[in-house]
Amino acid sequence: TVAFDMDFLKNPQVANHYRDLINLLHKQGYKVRMALWNPQEAKGIDDALVAKTEIKFKNI
């Protein structure tokens, strides 16, 4: 499970690094899923956990 800050939705540089990590994990044979939450409630997963924000998972 990968959980980048949700600013990957608006920041192309973060999105590119996220994509590169996912591609590398796939090439190494890993099954990958993304942790996603409402970016209005929390930027990072640590903030989402503290705020008790719902976290969803997406297989990719």
C-alpha cells in the first residue's frame, strides 16, 4: 500500500514521483494499492489518521 500526500492531485512533480514508485513496484512483482482520502480533510496519511478521516484503498 502506497500513501503519498494528497497534493499529488494538484502537484505534477509529486504525481510523477508517485507514478514512478508504482511502476517500480509493479516491475519488482508487487501488487500495489493506493490509500486515498479526502484532501479537504487531510494532506498526509498521518493527518488523516489523526483526524479519523475515512481512508479508501484502490488496487492499481
